[in-house]
Amino acid sequence: MIEARSLTKRYGSTLAVDNLSFTVEAGRVTGFLGPNGAGKSTTMRMILGLDRPTGGDVRIDGKLYRELKNPLRMVGALLDAKWVHPNRSARAHLKWLAVSNGIPVQRVDQVLDVVGLSSVATKRAGAFSLGMSQRLGIAAALLGDPQVLLFDEPVNGLDPEGIVWIRKFMQSLAAEGRTVLVSSHLLSEMSLTASHLIVIGRGRLISECTTQEFVEQASEASVRVRGRGLEVLHKVLADAGHTPREDSGAMIVSGVTTDEVGELAAANGVILHELTAQRGSLEEAFMQLTGETVEYHAHGGTGAIAPIDPALAAAAAANPDDPNLQAAVRSATARG
Amino acid sequence: MVTLLAVERIKLFSTRSPWWCIGLAATIAIGFGALFTALSGSEEFPVSVGVTQIGYGFAANVLLVLAVLAITTEYRFNTIKVTFSAVPNRTSVLLAKTTLVAVVCGVLGEITAFASYGVGRLVKPNADLALNTAHEWRYVAGIGLVYAISAIIGISIGALIRQTAGAISLLLVYTLLVEGLIGLVPKVGDDIQKLLPFVNANHFLTVGNGATAGENNGTGLQMHWGPWGALAYFVAVAAVLLVAAIAVVERRDA
């Protein structure tokens, strides 16, 4: 279990993580979702004790990371697949990690086998593709057979086969009762991988709920109603099996059409001031939720070329095979 | 600590640059010694034990590069983050790395110093190159100590600066230029120079070996200490830098 309490990180005048509290339970995959620059990686570095929180703390099973003896046996992390000396072989990289935490050296070949890198174990890690580096990073995370696993954007650079593999793999780790926290900026990916979500934007917590709740809330067609005598309409809709909810003076009803609500209102003498159909894709809903909190807004529109998130563009250029990334670039370009 | 030394040993020797540095340092130390010994023997440039060790300063600079690389490549390739997540106690990581690199450089120093001496004897079999005095012994056997302590300085500066190019440039400009040229500053130059670490290291090795270096370190300086005082001062400077490096590494984000 990972528990963050009022976690805050300030870099100079930038507040990267702002009073963030959340809990990651064991036995399920928890998605850590947020746009680029939301503070996901910073939070993960603070979990690992690499960055010192400006305020608050984060504990793993009640302990600070630096209090853990042989931490790799407790926490496995893949924060960045390129954190390997390029002239060191995959096996040598895993060997020093194993020795540092008293893990038997035979375990190195086991984890290389698990991730499918046995045949290149003695090759220099610098010659690895991004996909192979990701697998090496996963092997390093698994080395100590830890109960807690952290993955930062693990599907970056993987081909479709690799994406499916890691998705199933993370779910099987959680099914064994482990705590799995995986970050991503892609809601569609998270909706397939994680059962719970921690959504952040600009370092602040936006939502902590099940993926199903988030997706339903996010993507379902709903109707927004404002007017006089809404209590009456509320009762009528509730009797009809709907669950209307309050939203700043208006009522939101899911799973109905504007036609139905309008006719019910008329039949019950309710005066309507507003009757709007709301629907959105996962991405739109995500942007709506996090829109205020995106760190790097694209202010395109006048130029010939729309500025897109440089990190996204770089990721897409590095992974021409990743359909999610390519689609994200297309939509970002179209928006601009 | 034994575990951490093993970890640092695997890390150091599983990349190529330390091997290159070791090979280069040995070649320079032994090669320069052999060359100068072979060409010495004239009235102005007599053969001596010191002449066989004349390449030590250049070799020490190569080993400074090795020490700097041992820590700055960890920052460059972000393996320092992996290291600190495997071993959160940063002080013990730095101490283990410093110990290992210092021991490697120290052992290499002893081997190359006696090898240079041996080669010198082969080159000039008729010259009086016996290690008769404590001064001569110190010049040969002391080189390992100087290399080991230089390595501590290299690691400390590397950990403080983190950038390979920056740390190496700073150290080489400092050892090759600043320590020599500061004596040219009017009035205070000599007083400052007497307190510089590598001047003291050189004093430790060369004092009493008059044929090549002169009583006063070849610079005409009246040093504050004898050879062992100079060595103690060199150790103290290295220790202060190491403590500063550990304090900074503990405080800042990895």
C-alpha cells in the first residue's frame, strides 16, 4: 500500500505537486493519470525518495522509502527505461542491482527470461531499442520480487504486442495481491489497464475513483437541466429509474435524451431555463476535467503549423508504431 | 559496506572507460619514466630515482579523470537515481564508491611506481638507482598514496559538479595551470601556492630527492611542513571536499 499525505514539491517558483493525498491499495492496478507536466513523475520520484518533498510525505506500508532495508525487495520501479549505462550489458546492469539488495544472482537470468531478453543479456544496453529498454526496466523492477510496483508510462515505445503483454502482466501482478501503480497521460490506455484511477492536474488531485466511475462520468451521454421546480422533475426522473445529480445549481441526468426530459417537464409543469445534451469522448471528458490544470497549453490557430506538446511529438516520433500516440498527435494538430 | 563495495566494483569494471584510463595512466607513468631515464645521465640532468617517476603527475591527471567519470557518468545516464533507489543511504553509496576508486588508484600507483623504477634500472643498469634513503623510498612507494587521495578529490568534485566535461575541465585546468601559475601573483602568490593541495602532494613525494626537484619542491617555495605534514594537509583537503560532496548529495534531489 502506498499512502501520500499532503505531498508537496516546489521547484523555485513552480509548484509541481500541490498538497496531494491519495492511497494506492494492494491487489489492483491503480492508474495515475494526468496530462504531461501534471506532476506524475515528480510524485513517483518522491515515492522512491529520490526527490525530497517540500511538504508532506509518502509512505510504503507505513514506512518512508529511505527506511526500507533492501528496498528493491519491497518496491520495484520503472521510472525511465533509459536510466542505464549504455556501455553496460543488460546482465551487468541487473547484477549490480541484485548484489546491492542481497538478491541471488540467479534471479537476474530469471527476470531476463520473464521479459524475453535472455538472448541479448550480454549486449550493451545502449544498443537496445526503446521497447527493449522498457523490458530491461521491467526486469529491474521485478528483480526483488517486490510487493509494490511503480511504472511510469510503461507502454511508451512498445509495439502493440508489447502493450498487450505489459497490460496483462500488470494485471497478473495485481491479481497476485501486489500493489501496482502505473502512470499514463492516455485515458484510453488506462481504461484498459487500471481498475482504479488517481487523476491529477497541475500537481493537484482531481479525482480518486474506480476507472468505471470515471469513464461513466466522463463519457456517458447526459442531459443538463436548469429551471424552476427541479425538485418535482428530480422525483419524476428518480421514479423512472434515473439518478439525477446536482451540479452547481443545475441537474445532470445520465442515460436520457433531451426529448424525454423536456416532455416529462412539460407534463409536470416544470419551467425549464436550460436543457442541454452533454456527451463526450473519454479524451474530451479528461480534457474537460483537467483542462484548467494543463501545464503547457497550445495557443495555436494563427500559425500555419499548430504547436503540439513537444513531449508528445517527441514520443510520437520515437514510436511511429504506437497507434495511441499517432492518434494523439493527429488530434492535437487538428485542434490547433 | 562489503556489499556496496562489490556493487561499485561491478559498476566500475562493467564499462570500458576505467580500463582505458588505467591502461593510459600505466603507459604514461612507465613510458615517461623510461624515456626520461634513458635520456638522462648528463651533467645537467643526472640519473636519479626521481627521474624514473617523472610521469607520475600526468598519470595522476588521467586517474583524476577516471575518478570523475566514476561518479559523473552516473549522473549523465541517470543511473545515480537507480543507485539511490536501490540503496537510499546516499552517504554509504558515496563512501563505498570513493573507497573502491581510491583503492584501485592506490594499487595501480604502487604497481606503476615500482614498474617505472624497475624499467629505469633496466634502462640504466650501471647508474646508482638503489633505494638508499627514506626520501627515495617515499618517492616510489608514496605514489600510490597520492593517487588514492587524488581519486578522493576527483570523486568529490565530480559529485559536486555532476557534469563530466565541467568537472574534468575544472580539475585539469586547476592541476595543470592554476597550481603552477598562482605563484606568479605578486606578493601573496607564494603564500597561496604553499597551501595548494597538489603542490603539497608533490612536496610529499619530492622533498629530499634533490636531483630532480630540489629541496623546496622544485619551485623554490619554503614549504610550511615536511613531507608527512604535506601529505596530511593533502588528505585534509580531500576529506573536506568529500564531506562537502556528501552533504550536498544528501540534500539535493537525485
